[in-house]
Amino acid sequence: MADNKEKQKKAVGNEKMLAQKETNFADWYTQTIVRSEMIDYYDISGCYILRPWSYSIWEQIQKYIDTRIKKLGVENYYFPLFVSQKALQQEKDHIEGFAPEVAWVTKSGSSDLVQPIAIRPTSETIMYPLFAKWIRSHRDLPYKVNQWVNVVRWEFKQPTPFLRSREFLWQEGHTAFATLEEAAKEVEDILNLYASVYEDLLAVPVVKGRKTENEKFPGGYYTTTVEAFVPASGKGIQGATSHCLGQNFAQMFNINFENEKKEKAMVWQNSWGLTTRTIGVMIMVHGDDRGLVLPPRVAPIQAVLVPIPYKDKDNEGLFKRAQELADQLEAAGVRIHFDDREGYTPGNKYNHWELKGVPLRIDFGPKDFEENNVVFVRRVDKSKTVVAQADIVSQVQSALEDIQKTMLEKARRERDSHIKNITEWKQLVPELDNRNIVMAPWCQDKECEEQIKKRSTIEAAAAATASKKKKRGGRGKKEEEKKEGEKKEGEGEKKEEEKKEEKKEEEKKEVNKDGTDNENKEETFEPLSSGAKSLCLPYQQPEGIEGKKCIGCEKEAKIWCLFGRSY
């Protein structure tokens, strides 16, 4: 019994959330993903272990996408992890976009390789020499390939689990068509699929749009994107992209075909990809101070049934009935878990499943057993409902659908409240500092876009510095005089020793606090001193661009652009 109590006490301590989302977002994110058992750290910086709780969510996303792209005629392949230096450097603009992130294999054992081999940052240069071999005639088109693989991009800035890692999982589709019209249609079809992944599966609202010329895929013709928003940090985040590559790669890799007129022609190509970043976006948008909040459609466990035993009576009948109810739900296709663990109080179990974000908890105690009821507790809003056991299957299914809908509506309301329409430069940085993104009139000039980013960065940094000085200056003279007096009275040395001891204790607590050490806790979130970046040119444009001036250069504006701080 003593061992059980000690085990229970340790488990509760590991699952307790300490940081608050609104006031300490970086620590909150770290604690949430580690203590909910989504990830664990690895001894190579920027690489992480996806545990079953997160990998099963990725499997749900995989299934959703795979089923739908196969209906579009896409087939799954697997191409090698390695790419030759010659192939990678064949498309100049493409490799320049990825060069800083490419990882190279330069040795085999103790011997240097004659030619270094790159680990794929993306697969255009791996696949397209084969496209040139396989595509000969118009009868071979359209040619549609997808693969589910890992990718390595050696990030140097702030690795963060799910958001920015050196190795990540993704699907990448690569297709070839006889005409631009066919290629353009698929670009939109895939973009709509990605929007559905976020909104219909993950309950995360997104803005569909096109990337600017500065932000498009290196070597591509144009890039479309779905952009999400994280209210707690005030930043946008690119959700997934669907690129029209045009004929640039076809020209570089000689991907030609004989058309119906017996003429030689180049193909039009697309590429599109979605990564495990989706999971990080979902966590940041929905999570709260108690941990994860998972949408039912991707939750590994959709409902957990927690029996509450009698204190002084036999519980065999109660547990038997609870198991029967769980079996009914499982037979109906609900991902149900019956938590009959011994040595844990119902309260401990509540905390455990709340941290892990299970959408629906079903409490089943002595009163429920006797009155043929159960109690539903929804993770998203903590609401409780008494439900008859006879209706449990239909009521659980209905509750899960309602939770999914509620989460999307809630996230959309919050996102929309943070999108501000502005028309003057002086509004930009203050809106960013209020954790908003902005819709602003823009001239579509590349140099103007760069200047908006640089100028807003300078102004944001100045505002952040001024704010820090103001806070430091607000301590008050009395407090400073008191501290000086204490030092003069000989208490300074004592306090210094106390601070050293406190620091040692804090360092002890920090090490392995979340199953990691300080060296591996590299994820950080950029301060609010960063500038505005173009997120996309939204498809859904506000009215009234006519007569507006560009916020960057005051030339005639051509389009509304979504600007914001970004991951």
C-alpha cells in the first residue's frame, strides 16, 4: 500500500502544470507537450521522440489525407533519403533557398567520401531525374506521386518540438501535368484539403491565400498557403503549402513529353506538403492551463470512463456494469478507455486525463450505478451533463460532434478578434504589440515588403526597450533606498549567500523537471520585438482597396496583405 501511495504521489507531481499559458507561453508549451506524454527529448539538439500520444494523432492525419489524395489519383512511393551533390545543385534558386539547412554525409567509417551526399531537405531533386525517365508521352500524364517520409533541415534558430525541428515527418506530393490549367486546379484542390485538415480535423481556423514573391517556394512559379494564428503569442504560423512549380524544374531536369500533336512539350509541375507542425499548432491554439485540449476527431482516446467505487461496499457489480458500458461504446466505434487502475483516486485520474486532453470524461459512481445514469464532463468547457445509460452510445457520439464544432467556433472567434484592418503605418507596430495580425493595403513591390519588415523590426525593438526601461524605473526610490540601507547595515553579504543557495535549488529543480536537462531545453519563442512579415495575400479580400495607399511606401495599393509576427 505504501508503494502504491508513493507511486501515486510521484505521478501526480509529474502531471501538475506549473506555467500559465498567457503569462509564460514558452514554459507552458514545454510542460504541456512533455507532461502530457506527447514528446520526449533526445541527445541531439532539435531532434525529438514522438510518443504514442502524438504519433497516433499523426496517424489520424495521415489516414485523412491519404484516403483523399488517392481519390485524386495520387499513388504512394518511397524515394531514397540521400541526394547527390550534383542533383541538389542542378536547380540554382532551389538549392539557394535550402543551402543553410542541408545536412551532408561526408564520411563512411573513417574514410572521406569522394563526393558528399546530402540528406533530403525536400525531394524535388531526388524525384525529378526519374520523372524525366518515366514520363514520355501525354498518355503518361497526369503523373501523381506522394510519399510519407522524414526530412532533415538543419535549423540553426530556436528548435522547438513540432514547430521547428531538425528532423520532422511529412507527406510530400509531386505531380506533373500537360497544361498549366490542370496544374492550377490541383494546387487549389490540395490547398482546400489542407484547410480541411486544420478546420475539420484539428478545429483550427486558417486563412487561405497566396504567398508573396519574396516568400514563395524557391524555384517555384507561385505558392499557396493556409495560415493559422496563435492568440497566446500573437503570431501567425504557416500551416501547409501547395506550390505550382511551373516549368522551371521540367526545364532543369528535361521532363518532356510528346503531346497529342506529336510535338515535344515540357510538363507543368506541382509540389505540396504538410508536416507534424500541424500537431504543434493544434496544441498552441486549444491548450489551456490544465494541459492539452484535443479535438475528438484526432484524439487517441475520445472518451474515458472513470469508475468511482463505493467506499464501504463491494464494487464488483459497479465495475462490471462500467465495463459493459465501455464495451458498448467500443463496439459503436468510439475510441473509449476504461480507467480501472488501482492505487489512483478518481481525482488523480481526472487530472491525468485532463492533462492529456481527452475530449469527454464519463464518471460512473454509486449513485449513477443505482439510478442507471452516467455523468459527462467535457474537457473544452468543463460542463457536466447527466445521461441515461440506455442512451450512452448516441449521447457520446452527439457530444463528441458538438465538442468538435464548439472548439472550431471558439478558436475562430478568438482568431477573428485578433485580425485588425489598418490603413496607416503608425497603426502597425502597436497592433503587433497587442498580439494581433493585421490586414493592410500593399503595393506588391518586393523592396517595399523588405522595408516593411526591417522598419517594423527597428520600431518594435525600440518600443520593447522603452517598455523595459519604464518597468525598471517604476520600482520606486523607496525600494532602492531600502535595499541600499540593508547592504550598508551588513545584511548584503547574508542576502547574497541566500541568493546563491536559492539559485542552486532552482537549478536542481530545473534539471530533469520535465524529463529533460537544461541542455536539451532549447525551445524558445521569439520576443515581441520582431517585425512584421507578410503571411499571405488572402483569397478572401476586404472591400475597398481602391484609393488606398500602401502602408509601407504610400504608393497606390493593389491588394490587402496579411502581415504579422510569425514562427
